[in-house]
Amino acid sequence: MVLQYKLKSETRWKDYKGKSKLKYSTKKYDFRLLNEKKTKILVNKGNYEKIMKRFRQIEFFKHK
């Protein structure tokens, strides 16, 4: 899965490299989750906590 982010005022999505690479706090960004090939949006725009919760759920069931 690929996690992407953008500032709420921007239109272009970027691949997420980690919290340390962000200029501002995660509250100023929108996040989304895509499949590996970036062809399907698994979770559309949301806040960091919501996206990471869904990411962990998918990972848990993928390895079960």
C-alpha cells in the first residue's frame, strides 16, 4: 500500500516519506491510501489518524 499526502490548499498528491519530512503538523494535510500499483484508492481523503487506523486493519487481515 502507498500512503500519499497533500496540504489542504494544494491539488497535487505526494508519496508520504514519514512525519519527519513534513513541514507542518499532520492536521494541516490530507492523506489517502492506494494499492501498490497506485491504480485503486483504498481510502479516500481523510485525516492521518483515520488513514493509519485503516492501514493497520488492512495489514492485520492481510497477514492473518
